[in-house]
Amino acid sequence: MDMSDGMTMGGAPTDGSALNATGIELSNMTQAADYLGEILDDSVFQINGNAAARHFWYGVCAVIGIAAFFNFAQKAIIFFRLRAAASNKARPASPSNPLTILLATITAIGREASYSQFIPHNATAAKYFKIPPLGTVMLLILHLVWVIILEFANNNVPGAQHFTSLGVRASWLAVAQVPLLILLAGKNSPLGLVSGISYERLNVVHRWTSRILLFLVTLHVIFLHLAWNASDLGPLEYSTDSCIPTGWGAYALLLWMNISTCAPIRNFSYEFFVVQHIITFFGFIIAIMMHLPDTALYSRVYIYIPIALYIIDRIIRTGRYAWNNVRTPTATLTVLEGGVTRVCIESKAVKKWNPGSHVLLSIPQLGIGQSHPATIASTPSSHDGKLVFLLKAHKGFTGRLLYAAENSPASNSPWKARIDGPYGNTVDYAAFDTVLLISGSTGTTYTLPILLDIANRAQSTQLPVQRIVFVWIIKNTSWTSWIADELASAAEKLDAVGIELTIRIHVTCDNNFTTGDSNTEANCCACDKSLGPCCCISVDADTDDDEITSIDEKGTKISAKPKITSASSITSGTRSSILPCAVFQSGRPDFHPLLGELLVKAEGKLGLLMDQVNSGLHQQIPTTYRQLQPQAEQALQHGQPHLHHHTLTSQAGLDLSGLVQDDNNSVYHPDLRSLQDPNAGHPIAHQYPSPIPFERNNGHPQMHVQNTGIQNTGLQNSIQNNGSPHTPQQQHPGPGQFGILTAGPSLHHNPIGRLQQGLPQGLQQDDNLFGTPDETDQKSIGHHSHKIVPNPPDLAAWREKLFNVNEMITLSEEEYNTYFPHVDNVYSHRSTQKYKRKPFVSHYWDCRLKGRPPGTAKSDDPNKKKRKRTARERDLCDVKIKITEYFPGAMLRADFQPDGGASADPSQANNFFAQAGPHQQQFALPLNNINIPPNHPGATGQRYYEIQRVNGNGGNGKGDGVAGPHKHDLARSDEIKKNSILRFLQKREKEDKKTQKTYHKRASGLALSTVKKHTKENELKLFGSCFCPFVQRVWIALEAKGIQYQYIEVDPYKKPQSLLEVNPRGLVPAIRHGDWGCGESTVLMEYLEDLQTGPPLFPQDARAKAHSRLWADHIDRKIVPTFYALLQSQNYEKQEELTAKLRDEISQIVDVCDPQGPFFLGPTLTYTDVHFAPWILRCRRVLKHYRDWQDPQPGSRWAIWFDAIENNEFVKVTTSADELYIDSYERYAMNRPGTSELADAVNGGFNLP
């Protein structure tokens, strides 16, 4: 790998032509040596090679960054799932917001594609030649393609130096692989820390990176030999260059390292492999350092870095090893069935580890310097904090371990052990809805701690997990004794907290449980065959017998037919007293029905964990999962819940995302659910989630009642029973019941609504839940229900009249409901008098400043509550008024006198009102009564009121019984208490502040970075708001033209004086340029163009310029108003109409675009593109979210234009995150009053401001 020969020859003729041997006598050793030096001169090639090495690491860092993002995102999602479960939220394992749904969908697609794996059909080939899953293969291919691109791209040097350039580039790329090799091999690598992938899972990438390194070194050798031998200068190079021997030495060591890592050689003697691998690597590093020439010292950085990484890793490992073993751990050995040794270690230093972790275990008495990887079968909270291992005896350390356990007396002292670790990690499977744990033989040490951890944590906190299926494949039923106690304990704990646990044990070679078959060995599962051949039986797959039988613990053969693994039920099989909590099945498991049933049952995410030893499982499970995909999609099409995306997690977990299940077991995507009309019982046509609990159907208000799982009561009962969402939940007081109403959820009370209950449906009026056109509202306030009219006509005069009550006042129902709430703070309701034979009710009210009647002695009751008169300064008043409420129809009869006189036919009147009853309203058609004036409120049979002052205690100071006036003025009453209107408005304002979303006052995403770049003082100032599309027009123009400016973010509801000086209306955008200012986006864009700074946005051709202005006007006059009309519309049919209109208006401008594109006038961004860009962005963000906007067909001219705008650099840097636009435009989507002048103009049908 010589990167330079140390010569300083020119390398090419001075005329710039390619280097060649013309005119050189190669038989002359001096000329030949000079020519060889020119061929090998790499002074320029080193620069290019160094750049290629840097670019390689740019790509590596990008891949690491993506892995880190998904790692941290997964950790955050798991954290929120656990927190949601702790808060008792429903389906905490399901994605609950667009971000988690997006992440789940992306990972679902990626994992589904990456877990495909080719399995050789030949058993021998499958044993020795294992091809990684497709995801790993794709990553390795990406690695190889990346280095090949860097090797050959822009590296075609003509002449004799052609191969020299290729060889030098290959050497730089090769040496750049060495740091990556160490990062992938270190047990404490920062790569594993940020990606969340433990070192043993990175090992396959480590091996293939070494092979890519060998490939690059081979290219280096081949290309340099071609460069020398093209002129027969090879012998001269070998005889004169000292780099040749060190290069071949490094190549030989690298070749051997790659050969020795092949599985047959590596597995022949793993201990020998590890020792020789480390020694060989040291030799390779020394050889490569000697090979790199002094003229390419910078290339040695790629060797210094891995040396430093290796030393740091060894320091960390040594420190941890010393800490773990400074107080020597002790181990006890126990022989178990099947040649397994249980190792139980008590360590005072190692007290915390993750389930599924492993250590490098060493017992010096059984082998000095040997460390055996062993998975911890316990958890920190189980087995009294001891580390428990199950190790099956093979050759080497595990064989000696079993021999020592068998030949040591029970009273023997514990063995001294050494621990390096723990290492490795797994996903927190407690965050999944359903967990499937699969292992074979001693591989259960990987899955058992997951089960124990969940069982222990479930005792103290609520977890998302709902069901666990534990599948264990063993050869003999006696092997269950390895972990029988642990399984029984976990089953008991999980049953106590309501988590469903199914333990399935598949027995493959137990003569007491299976029947012999001469053919079974050929079809056996991937069992450990070190103790003899597997004897899995063949089972009749067509049996339907799901009956659970039992087997004798002593081992007598059962007469019942063995249960098959393909049974439809997860719990089918044979029970045994050996382990009562488990179900035993004979033969290998069939994962197809098992996975299928779990997928159907899962409500959230399904996590699947397989032991890391049984490679057959790792190949079988992804294949089974892919076979289930068509069935999952078919089930989804037929309404089967829980099926949408299924993916394998980092340790093979199934991911269920994107779907939400409501309380009626219907499945829908949260962004595309169909709302239900409680009246019609069929889906309303619109497909977007309602931002408020009311939906408009054909222009009429409808109430959307959500099933909360609580029994329908109140308003829901009223709706379901009466078939109308407007039916009141409670019975309102009957005739004359004008006192305090019982609190209820009714949003409004229509004073004439009670008249409609007896009408045919066609004659009933439509209540407007959103208020009347004159901005009034109907609310239950204080002690009665009135219309809320904040500023009715002649309010001051009416207030004085109702305050003084100098004479009897007759009011219509409309007048009373409008004006009396403005003075109800003056009076306090005292009592109500009802009459059985009179069509009216009398209400008596006292002035709030009323004291004791004159001459009344003070009470001497010590328990009587003292009245607080300090605030009133004892200025007491004795005014009392009487409000007589006449029922509808009271004036219909000619013989009824409005002054309360006796009816000419009392019996008829009594019958009339007696039939109505004290709590009913009788409706009668309005007729004329000739005995009263035509303008009297009761002349047409309507309800009306009479108010008079009735205090007769000589309040005028004369003692004549004439009612006296107030002893205070109206202002004093207003000081004591606010009237109902003011209280309601104040309360509504507070509620609005609590529920109203705050609008964004600061840009986000790339736009925020742009704002920060333009905060410095500048003569040209742009006043803008982050969500305003008109501002973005001008902003894009400034960026496209490269004009320097200062950006000033404006609060649209708190406009600064500096903005008002530029634009007195306070609208944005606005620009101040020196002492000049303007505030209209189209004018500002043309002003920036007229400055003649930067690239022009208008074309030079006058016709093209006019064409641009014409269609920019089309955008302003047609597209923009329709956009806002569609966004603000609350009627679905109108939305459909406006959507079609908007698409048509966009199609008109698309039709006149340049056919070649991608922009309006061709390949570059122009004025019309900038004019339209903000609304293109908002179509895809705002309308898509709120109005189910559909993107144009991919590949169409429309889509090409939209994509070009989206991806333009100047548009990107002025665009905030999607959430900002969605939140900011919620006001428009809900059509809230007072949103903006633009929204008011759209609602009023006026031109945009």
C-alpha cells in the first residue's frame, strides 16, 4: 500500500499531455528509474485520495446518525408507552399521534423488507454458509457500492498514471476502513451506544467490513502492478522500493484474518481463533504503519485513531473487570438434566443488568485466560440478586465445567469466578401489548429474564403488556426442571395482576411423550445434536382434537394422541403435573397459526424475542411472518381489527401501528375516520377529524356523541331515546317556574323551545347552536335563562327604566330576555307564587342593598350568620319589585283581563290551565283578542311580563304606603355585583383563554435558522409573522435575490409601533427601507425586483413578464380566496364544492405552465412560482390535515411543479415545521370569530384585505 515512492519528479510532460514513454529509453536504467518515479508520483493523487477517505466517513456518519435517530426515537416512544400505561390510558402500546404513527410506519416498512433471508436447501450448506438477512445484506451492499463509487468516480487519469491514480485512491479508502473495523468490534464502542445495537450484533458488519478492506487492498495491489508492468518496470520497482515487502506482509496478515473468520474455521476452536485473531491484528497494524511512506504521513491518522479506540476500549474493559472482581465473586455449580450446568454467582459489584444481557465468564481453576460468553438467566430482582447461568456441556470450558460439577462434593467450597461485563441490551418488552418469547434448549436464558422482569415490574406498576406467550423447545420433559420454579413464579405473579401468560413447551425427543418414527430425524428441528440425534416425531396435522390430557410425572406413556402444534388455539396441548402452568406439545412448533392468532389478538404492538443461539428459529420466524402478510391485509379489508403494519423489532418484534380501535370494535385510521351522525345512524361524508364536538350536516348543526365506555345517561340518553341531539337533557321548570334552574349540560335554553315540543316536527324551529346572526347567544345564567345580547339598542335607557320602575312596565318575551339580564344584579330573587286557576306566575325580587324592615328587632340568636354590611357601608334599601310572567295563550280568550280580573267564564279558564298542568306548556295557535290593544305583547298569544314596584312600607318617607325609590343609584349596584351579561362574558373570556390554543410567535425548522441569520440591524427590515403566507412570498423573494435584510417577527395580535409607522393598518408583510415603507406583498415583490439586485424573478421578455403578472393576479383573485373559503367552511357539501373549485383554478394555471418545467416558466424559479409557493405548501400541510386534500397524481405536470416548489432551496429555508402551520390554521379551520381581517372578509364575502 505504498502511497508514494518518495520521489519528487514531475509526473507528466510540461505541455499538459498524458504521461507516456515516448522518447524514453527504458533499457537505460537511469531513464527507466526516472520514468518509474514519474509514474508513481502521487502528490496530486494523495489529495484526491484523502478527500475520498473523508467522503467515505461522511457517509458512515450519516448512517450512524440515522441509526441514532431511530434508537432515541424508539426509547422515547417506549418511555411514553410506559407512562401512558401507568396513567391507565387505553391501548398505551398503540401509536397515539401522527409522529409515532409515522415512525411506526417507516420502521414497519423497513423491517418488513430487511428481514427477508435466503436459506440454502442443503443442510450442510445451511450449516456452514449462512447468508445474513436482507437488511444486513443491503447495508453491506450500500457500503461496497459507496467505496466503489468513491474509488472510480472522477478518477480517470489518462496515460501511464491511470492505474497509479486508481491504486492510490484504493489505498486511501482501504486505510479509512480500519477505524470502522475497531468501532464495530469494540465491546464499549460509542457506535453501539448511539445506535442501541450491542457489539455482538455488529460483529457481522465487522467481518464484512474487513472483507471490503481486503477487496480495496487487492485493488491497490492489482492497479499498481498494472501501472508498473505496462512498461515492464515491475522488476525495477521490486528491486528499488522498500514498501513492497511490508505491503505484502500486511496483505498476507489481512488475508489470513479474513480466512480465519469463516464459520468452519472460527467454530473449530473459538479460543484459538480469538488469540490468533488479536495477535494477527497487532501484526497487521505494525506492518501497515511500516508500509505507509513518510510522504503520506496524514494517512497514518486512520491508523492512530483505531489504536486510540482500541486502547480506550481496553482501559474501560480493564477498569470494569477490576471493579467487578476486586471482591472476588463466588460460583456454585449444580448439575442439571441433559448435560447442563447451573452456575450461580454471587457478586458484590455486579448488581444491575438489563434482561438478556451476557457476561464473559471465567473460572481460573478450569482454564487460565479463558472467558466464555454466558447469558444471564436471572434478573437483579430475582434469585436474591445472584447471576444465574445455564451452560450446556460441549468441548472446552463448558465440558470442564460439567465435569467439575459432577465430581465436586456438595459440601465443597464455592469456585472463584471472574466476570467481564455485563454487555448487550434488548428492547423493553414491557412496552408491547403482546410479547412472544421463543427459545430452544439453553437459549431460554435469553428469554426467561424478559419474562421474569415483566412479572416483577407488573407487581408495582401498570404496564402496557396484556399477554405473553412463552415458547420453549426441548428434547426431554425432564429439562423443564431447569427453570420450572422460575416459570411457576412468573405465572403466579402475572395471573395476580391480570396479565395473560401462556407457556408452551415443545418436546421433540422424549420416548415417554412421543412415538417413534424412522423418518423423523430427517425432518427434525434445529435442536442441539451434540448429545445424539434429534428424534422429533411426525404429527398428523389434520387432527382437530384440542382436548387437554395429562401425562404421568413418572414417565409412563400416555394413551391419548399427542397434541399437534398447528392447533388453532395457543393454549391447546397436554397438561403435566411436572409443570402445571405449562402446556406440553409433541414435535416442532408451527409458527404460522401461532403468529396468526397473536396478530389477531394484539391491540397494540407485538414484540417477538428469539434466543440468539438457535439460528433455525431466526430463519423460520421471518419467513412465517412474511407468509402471514397477505392474510393480515385480507383480514384488514374484511374489518378484522388490529391488523395494519406488522414488523419485527430489533430482536424480532411485530409492530402494530397506524390503526386505532374505537369502543365499538371498529378499526379506522385516526386521520381518516368517519364520524357518525347520531340522528341518521350513517357515516357523515367528510373524512377529517372534527376540531370541535359539533359537525354540520347539510348546513344543520349535529352533535357528535362519543362513546366513552360509560353507560349512556343524561344527554346521551336524551339523544338516543328521542332521536334528536337538541332534546333537552333535563325537564325545565313548568309554567311560571322562573326561579333557579337545575344545572345541566344543555348549552343553551331557547325561551320558546318549550312551545315546540307539542308541534309536529315540520313546524318546529331550528335551534342554532352557534348563535344568532346578530351575535347573540343563549345561555343559562344565574337564576334564569336568557338570551345573551351584550349591546342591545338603547341599553342605558332600558337599564334606568328597569332600575327605577316608576310605573308598571309591560315587556314582550324578547324584550324581557334581552334587557332584564343587564339589571339583574340590582335585585335578588326572593320568592315565587304560583296559582292553580290563573295563567300567570308572580316572582318577587328584593333590592340587593335591602336591610331589615323598619322597626324589626335584631335577632339575639348567637348561631345566626352575621351579614357582611361593611362593603355596603350600611346604605340599605327597601325596594321590592314584582314580575308577573303571563304564559303563552293567556290573552287568547276575550273574557280574560290582563289586569288579573276574573274571567267571564272561570270554569273554562280553569279547565284550560288545569289541563296544562303546573309543569307543562300548552301550545295554541296565535289569535287576536279584540279586548286589548293590538300592540300589546299578549295580543297574539305570546308570553309577556309585567314589572311593578310593590314595597308599601312608606319608603317615600310619608308613611302613605306608596312605594319609595332606591336609596342608591344604578352605579352603586354595579359596584356591588356584576350583572349576568358581564359575568357570562367574563367567564367565557376566561374559558376561552384556557381552551384556546396559543398561536405561534416564532418560526421553527429551517425557517428559524434563517431568522437567526437575519437578526442583525440592517437598513432593509422585513416585518413578518411565521405562519403568514403573504410574508413568505416576500421572504422567498429576498432569499432568492440574495438581498441582505433584517427579519422582525411580529405578534399579529400585539402590533409594535415600528410596524404601525410603516403600515398603519398593522398588516404584514411590511418592509421599511431607509425612510420608506410599504405593506403589500405583491407591491413589495415588485419593489425588490426594481432594486435590480440579485437574480431577476421576472423574465426579460415583455410578453413573458405580462404572462407572469396575469397568472399571479389569477392566484390572488381566484386561488387564494377559494383556499380560505374552503378552510373556513363548516358545511361538508360546501367543502366538496370549494375543493372542486380550487382544483379547477389550480388546473387552469397548471395548463399554461411551461411543458418542460419544472417551474412555471421553465427550469428556474420565477415571480409566479414565488407568488404561489406559500399556498402550495399549505395545500399539502393545512388542507390535507383539515379538509382531506388529495395530492395530484405523481408524475403529472401539477405534481412536478408542486414538488419543484417544495424542494426549492429558497422555499425550504423560509418554511417552518408542519406542526406550526397545522396549529396556526386551526382557528381558520374552526372558523373562530376574530381570527383575522382576512377570515372576516372571507366570511363576509368581501375582497381580501
